[in-house]
Amino acid sequence: MSAFLRNFRGVLFFAAMSVNTIFWFIPIIALALPKLLPIAPLRRLLSKVLMFCGDSWVAVNSWLFRHFASIDWQSTGTEKLSRNNWYLVVANHQTWVDIVVLQHIFNRRIPFLKFFIKQQLIWFPLLGLAWWALDMPFMKRHSPSYLAKHPEKKGKDLETTRKACEKFRDTPTSVINFIEGTRFSEHKRIARNSPYKHLLAPRAGGLAIAMSSMGELFDAILDVTLIYPQGAKKFWALCCGEHVKVRAEIRVLPVDPQLVAGDYQNDREFRRYMHRWLNDLWVEKDKRMDEMLAEQD
């Protein structure tokens, strides 16, 4: 019976989040249509209204988690953030709960968080239009096999992504990148022979795209370290009322000019430099996670 009640609570909670999502997606989709008009002042105005809708959607979700879930979240390092700046957010990734936590701690402290999304997903029913309306940067990437057959297309995907990011020059923007490329697990750490205790080896591709597309716009890099002292929980467990304890530490890092100026695709030395920069960051993050976990004992 307790398992039934637990799952019933999860269904009710998920239904409440779904209602909130539908409620805000209706105006978002409605506002997306006039945004198609090639009138720059109108597009800028609609973008501000749409970001308000996005922030409000996250705020209501946060309210639901505060009052109807059992989540203990604490964060440090948000004091000097601004909604008027451009940020690249990099974070370790352990569970889908990470997204809820990041949206909560950054909501209305920095511009609405945006994810790089594959170009094909723009055709996803309803959500594709909503992501476009919320100015999610769509990226088109060709596979190595495709480029081998069509070498003239090399670099075109990055050029397409750069054009997609042009709109961010007039509107403060936050772009998030999970550097590991997937959620951490001990099995993945061993299978990939990761040199870190709490992290998978970082992947530079996403960072390279962000820096090549928007690097000169970023005012700072926000390095987020997430830990779950009692172990990472699945999103469904959170919905069902299981207690989740999470700590987030945010460091504001300057943007290294060398990360902006290089050519990741064609410059081997630059690729090595970016890998070294990421590995140094990950060594420090792994050490800090050890310290944060020890502080919770």
C-alpha cells in the first residue's frame, strides 16, 4: 500500500508540473507566431515577454518543489550574478534532478537558461516551436561519415550555429553545457577509464561550439559543482516525495581570451590547449567535490 501511495503522489506531482508546463506553453506558442515577422523591434519585445514566461514557468515549478516535495537545496556563489550579463554555465551532471536544481538556483538571477539543441528537434510537435520561441540555440552537426562524402560541408555546421546565436547579441543570454556529455555513474566512470573520482572525463566539443559561436559575448563562465551527500536521486523519486539533499557551489570565472580566438576544428594546438584548460578545471572540481562531501559528514 505504501508503494501505491508513493507512486500515486508521484503521479499527482508530475500532473501538477504538466499543468504548469501546458499553462505557460500556450502563450509561448501563441507569441512564437508573430515572432516570425521580420520586424526587429517587435522580435526584441516578444523575446522579453517570452523570457518572462520561461522564468515564470520555472518559478512555479520551484514553488511546487519547495512545498510538495522533500528537497533540501543550498547554494553559494550567486551573490554577484546579474540578469544583464551573458554567461556560459558549465556543470557536472549526475541526475535529471540537476536541471531542476540549476533552474531553481539561477532563476531570475541570470538570464533564462538555454540549451544547445539539435537542429532536427525543431520539428518536434509543439515543443520544437516552443524551444524556438524561447531562443534555444539550434545546432546542425554533420557526422564524420557524411563529411567524408561531402568535404565541402566541413565547417558549415559551426557556421549555422553561429548564425543561430546572432540574436543573442542584443539580449543577455545564459547558455548551459554539461561538459561530461552524459550523467555520471560509477559504471560509466570505470568503463571510460576516467582519471577522476567523482566525474567522467570532460568532452570539449560542446564547449568549443559555445565559445566559437558566442565566446566574445560572454561576460563570465559560471562553474557549477553539484553534490548529493546522500547519493543522487532519480527525478521520479523526487516526485514521489523521497528526500533529496543537494549542494551547489558556483564560481565566477573570467573568460580566457585564448578559448575564444582558436579554431577547434582545424588547429591541433588549440585543441590541446582547450583540453588542458578543461582537465585543469575538472581536477579542481573533483578535489572540491571531495571537500564538499567531507563537510557534510
